[in-house]
Amino acid sequence: MKRFPPKWKALKDAAVGRLINKRSGRLAEHYLCADCGDFFIARDVQVDHIEPVVSPKEGFQDWWTYMNRLYCEADNLQVLCNLVTNKRQRKNVKRGRRNERQANEGNASR
């Protein structure tokens, strides 16, 4: 689905206007990162879920829950710069691995 309206609403809400792009020296639409507060051009931001699509604590539950969380309203979406997005993804992967290890240890002790 190329045009998901809540995604575009979140981008529109984060837009701060056309500013000079540091790389090209030309005017470009800039967006405010919800985490670090800096301004970035469109290629340097991503729309991210505030509540994770797959819960780090519970993991994948079922397809119905996954789809409801994936296609949410704009109030559960935020615009983040690529640096913040990458940090959060690494943190979530580590948390998921830790939870998986703990679950495996709990199963092994039974």
C-alpha cells in the first residue's frame, strides 16, 4: 500500500517548511525529528510507530494484532531521523534477543 494516509498526515504534521538543504544548497522541505528535535530533509527521516508493531516483551502474538498495530492512526506515528531510528532498532533487537534467551532458559529449567 503505497499511500497510507496516516503516514502522510504524520509527515505533514512534522513539516517545518522549506529550508536550505545543507548538502545541495537548494530549498527543500524539512521535517522535525520527534526525538532529537533537529530538522532533516525527507530522505533523512522515517515515519515510525510510537507503540511497537511487535511487542518487545511479548513478541509476535497473531496476525490480527500485527495488522492492527501496523496500520494504525496518525496519533501512533512519529517522524524520526535515521540516526534515532537506527538506535531504536538496535535497542529493540537486543531487547528481543534478551527476552528470547530468558524464555529459552526458563524452558530448559523445566
